[in-house]
Amino acid sequence: MTKFRSAPAGGASRLADDALSGLLNRSAAGDEAAFEELYERTAPTIYGVAHQVIRNHAHAEEITHDVMLEVWRSSSRFRADRGSALSWVMMIAHRRAVDRVRQEQSATQRDLRDAELDERRAHDHVVETAEARLEVDQLHLCLGRLTPVQQESVRLAFYGGFTYREVARILDTPLGTVKTRLRDGLLRLRACMEDR
């Protein structure tokens, strides 16, 4: 990184700004040598502004290079009648540094939200698993309270996935009887589950 220079004093300041304006105008015309000189004169100050805002050496260097690239690309938009060349460059530097701080804050907040969401999901999964296990245990207990013929019909229909007609055929029982057993068994199951 180029060493910092002290700012010119008094009238020399105006001459220095006129020189920077000239370098910007020549850079706008594609003069690479003018841009290199502009870089040498302004990069340390840009770095200082960026580092003051972002407080990170590596990020301040990146911002300095990004700003100089933007200055190269947009030097034709500089208007000396609206302000000094150095002010124009420093405005770009400050804006870039503030944008970087906002990006970093946004990324940090997003990471925190993601971590909280992951933690909540893990907690919810544990709770859901525990609740599902309790429901399964409760269901088995309630199934045990049905009559053996109701248990058999319910297991075939709901665990086996058979239709009422298939259950009737498997059990060699009339369809109406199977429907009655299933209805009564389900009513008893519901009552038992609600009691718990």
C-alpha cells in the first residue's frame, strides 16, 4: 500500500485539486498514465477513509481497489463545477465503505437468523418426535382395550391398508359386521385417545 502523505497547505491545496481534476479528465479520455498518477495520489486517502469506516485492513484495501476501479470507469461523470476532485473521489470511497459495513451487518444478522431457525427446527423436531412417540404408545395402549375382533379389523384396515370389503373377505365375515366392528372400534379408540 502506498504511504500516506500530508495534505497540501493553503494555496497549494487548490493547485493539488486542479491537478487531480486534470488527472480525472485525462483518465476519462483513457489515459492510463494519468490514472496511475491519480491512483498514487488518492489511494492512501481512500484507504484511510475506508479503514476509518470499516475498521478492517483487508476490507479497506479491497474498498480502495474497488473505488479506484469505479473512478476509472466513471471519471467522465466528474464535474469540477460541482465540487473538488478529491471530494468526488472521497464521496465514492465513503459510500463504498458504508455499503460494505451494511453488507457485513446484513450477513451477520442473516447468519444469526439462520442459526436461530436451525436451533428452533432442531428443537421442534425433537418435540415432534417425542409427541409422535407418545401418540404411538398411547394408540397401542388404546388398541389393547378393544375387543379382539375389533383389534383385528382395525389393524387390517388401518395398518394393513385393506378396504372394508378386503377385511371382510380376509376374516370371512359379512361386510356389515366388519363395518360395525370398525365403527365401534374407532369410536372406542377416539374416546380412549381423548381421555389421555
